[in-house]
Amino acid sequence: MSVVTRFAPSPTGFLHIGGARTALFNWLYARGRGGKFLLRIEDTDRARSTPEATAAILKGLDWLGLDHDGEVVSQFDRAPRHAEVAQALLAKGAAYKCFSTPEEISAFREKAKEHGRSTLFQSPWRDADPSSYPDAPYVIRLKTASDGETVIEDQVQGRVVIRNDQLDDMILLRSDGTPVYMLAVVVDDHDMGVTHVIRGDDHLNNAARQMGIYSAMGWDVPVWAHIPLIHGPDGKKLSKRHGALGVDEYQKMGYPAAGMRNYLARLGWSHGDDEFFTDAQAQDWFDLSGIGKSPARFDFKKLENLCGQHIAAAEDAALLREIEAYLDVTEENPLTDAQRDGLARGMYCLKERAKTFPELLEKARFILTDTPVVPDEKAQKALDPVSRGILGALTPHLQNASWSREELEAATAAFADAQGTKFGKLAGPLRAALAGRAVTPSVFDMMLVLGKEETIRRIEHAVTSETG
Ligand code: GLU
């Protein structure tokens, strides 16, 4: 069987972290099996759906690299098809017209409550003779089996059994002829050939009702996998403080998409003790049996840790492209050609131990800074007159060095020796001169990335400029 999964968000807001994880699980499951991953926008609720939300969801998926197959399906556009299925169920006798008014339904409920009976509405029209139908508005209801049980063999939750007498005859088509959401989901999943429904466990109850439509139509039921929600680190429902943000916020915080994918995959799914993995590994390993039954806890520390590893492992050119996209979404100045060249040359050392792009860019300050370099307060302290004197004396040794790491290390070590000092004493003033900062990448990395001419220019500037 070839696998077809789907992500079916309602476009009522941004793509939040839970939705992104659902999309990722579906994507991993399909991609790892040579299947298809489809995208359906569930925009039937016209009052709450907005084109902006749809755009935000598409953008979020795009950033996360979760590409879908085929066209994006709009559920609203398929309303005529949903109504057609409701009519087919009616024609089969699996559904019926119900003329009960809202007043009659609440009167039924009141009475049931008084007598301590179930308040689930039982329509008097369920078995009525069509010759008794009034000329009045009606809804179409599904004729749910009144005895027996509905069994959901869920790949995560296990076997879930619901007594059919706990399910009412749900409305399929409203009196204005519009389909209800529950019908739309089933018809769409069937028509799109969805084989596996992987979604939040807040939809588990819906599955029981949806099963009724599948069986009435004689359609194959998909494999169900209802995944537990995400909680905060304290075990409570995920709140904004915990990271219940739109994925665009994570992009703006400068997390790399690969790290985000890795982290989201680990939120509720595991493969042995593996924490850090590539997309190829995740696709290869991902399986429904690895999804846990209890809610995963969102943990920024773990996210950052994985992001750091992904930055370090990324290819330089890809990283540079992602950094440029990051600068774009955060509305920072785009890179100049010189800055881009500098970053490309320095990436090998910048990507070590940076957990986010802002951290990486802070390390890259020696490349991105305007020249002449203006030291910050801490760096300024390292440029006292004595240190400037030492830097001045070092300059000719650098002039004569060929620009390789070994030679630079040897030249500065010999110089420090001759001065009766340690290289450590030179490092502070050099950092200040080259980057204007007290914390920087290694002095030799900076020298190599900047090149001889620029390195000496910066040192000379630091030597001759007045301290404040
Ligand atoms: N549209 C639903 C939601 O955003 C998902 C429905 C489904 O996956 O079946 O929660």
C-alpha cells in the first residue's frame, strides 16, 4: 500500500508549534515510505478563516522545509462534493431528514434532564415516513447505530472503544445546505486517498463520529494515530511563556530550520537514545510505534542544544543562505557583498558553538563591523597605553609573517617570549583591535579571515587612536 498522509490546519491563526509538529510527523511518515504528503486548508468556518492565516501557515511550512505534494486543497471549495455525499447517504437510507426545530431540541433535552435520561437528542424523524414530511427547513442527520460499539484501533492510543448509544445522530448537512466540518473531513480524506491520519489527540472523539460516516459509505477507514499534545516544561498546558508561539517567532529568534525539525521530531517521538539526527535519518527511522502516549514537554534548552549541533554540522553555503533569510525576516540590513564574502570565509569558525543565528552573528562582529573598529567599553580597557605599545611592537612581526595559522602562531609566540610575556596577554588587545570586543572567535581565526592587510590596518588604528 502506498502511504498518503496529510496536514489539515484550520486557517484561524499562525502555524503554532503543535501544528508544526503534526505536519512534521505526517511529512516524515510519508517521506520515509516514498508516499505522499498532502496539504488541506480547512477553511469551512468562514467566520474564523482568514487568507492571512493561510499565508502564515504556508510560510511556516516553507520555512520548516515541509514540502507537500500536489495542489493545496481548500476544504471550502469542496462543499458541493460534501453535500453530494450527504445526499448519497440519504439515498442509501443511512441518513435522514430531520425537521426538528431548535426549540423542540432544547425541549427534548430539558425533559431528558428532568427524568435523568441521556440528553443526546433522539430525533422523532429518524424512522418517519417521508409522506409525513412537512414543507419546512430540515437538516440531514446520520443514522448512527444505536447499539454495539465503535472501535478505534489507534496506533498511539491503543484500542479505544466507544458505545454507540453515546453517539447521537450527528448533523451532516445544515438546513442552509452547508456541510458540517465532520463530514467534510471524512469526504476529503477519502477523496484524497489518505491512508494514515496523524493528528492531535484532541480529535480522538471526532474519529469515533467520523468512523460512522466511513462505514455508512462503505469506505476504507484510514490508520489512526492521535498524538498527545505538547506541554510546557512544568507539565502544564503549553502557554506563550512556554513557547506556544507561531513558528515564525522561532525563525525570528534565529533557530535553524534543521534544528527545529530535529527538536520537533523528538517532541513525543523517540528512536532509542538518539537526540541529534539528520532529516534522512528521521525519515528512515520515523514510525508510529515510536510515538509516546504521554504529552511531550517543550524545553528551550534542548531546542538550543540541537540547534547548535545543526549549525555546526551545516554546510557553509546553506548556512549563509539561511542567515540571509533570517536577516530578511527580522528586517535587519541585508549583507553587503564584502560582508557576505567575509562570512563565507569565516563560517568554518563562526558555526562552532553558536546555538542561534544571533549568536553566530555576534561572533561574526569582526567581519560585519564598520571600520575603523570602535571598541566597546570592555574592549577599550584592553587597549591601555602599555598594551597599545605591545601591539605596535608586534606589527612588524606580523608584516613579515606569511599568512598561515602555523606562522602566525609561531610569530606571536616568539614575540611574546621576547617580551617576557604570555600569548594570553596579547589576546585581549588583539581581540579589541580586530573586533572591538572582549569576546571573539580565536585571534588567529580572525586574522586569517580578515587577511594580512586588514588585520594590520586594524591593529595600527588601535595603536594610534586615543583611548578615552
Ligand atoms: N483542522 C483541524 C485542526 O486544525 C485538523 C483536523 C484533522 O486533522 O482531521 O485542528
